[in-house]
Amino acid sequence: GNDLYSVQISAELCGGKCAQVQGCTHFTWTQYNGGTCWLKSGTVSKSDAFSTSDSTMVCGVVPDGQQGGSGSTIQWNGNNWAMSCDFQGNDLYSVQISAELCGGKCAQVQGCTHFTWTQYNGGTCWLKSG
């Protein structure tokens, strides 16, 4: 739910794309269709992310996202994204890109606040908002 739309870009670009897309607050990248960035809307924080069994998935929030809770098992890097995690719903759209480009893509999409990347369709960045 809450998907804005998806774009086929590398995971590295997913966060930047979300930042450029109006209403995108978070994102997810998967390997779907060669790499898809799912842009999401809605209010979320890092603490809303959940672990997945897919080590290639990427999720993230736009830079102003809140830090996850102290009990979080997700390891966030300095660019507000992490591996093997996802957010429930809030997709703006997805893009087929590498996991490394997913966060940048979210940052480029207006409204993107977080993202998730998975191996779906060869690598998909799911840009999310909210």
C-alpha cells in the first residue's frame, strides 16, 4: 500500500529518486524486473522498517527520517538506508536499479522519504512516502 509509483533504476539511485518526487517519504528497492525502486508516501520512520529474508532488498527514508528504536535489528548506514528490510505499504513507485542507487533515487524523487530494495525482477527499488 501507499505506493506512489515504481521506476526501474539501480538501488543506488532509489533514495535520490524518492527525494525528487513530491510526496515520497520512503522507498524500497528489489531485484524485480531487473531492479525496481518503489517510491512510497505516508508518515514513517526507520523504526517502521522490518527485517526480511532477502539480503538484496534495500529500504530507506529521506534524510530527515527519524532514527530507529534502540531495539532495532536493522543496521542503518549514514545514508539512511539498510539491507534486508522493507516497509509495509506506502509505495510511491518502483524502479529497476541496483541496491546501491536506491537511496539516491529516493533523494531525487519529490515526496520520497524512504525506500526498500529487493531482488525482485533482477533488482527493484521501491520508493515510499509517508
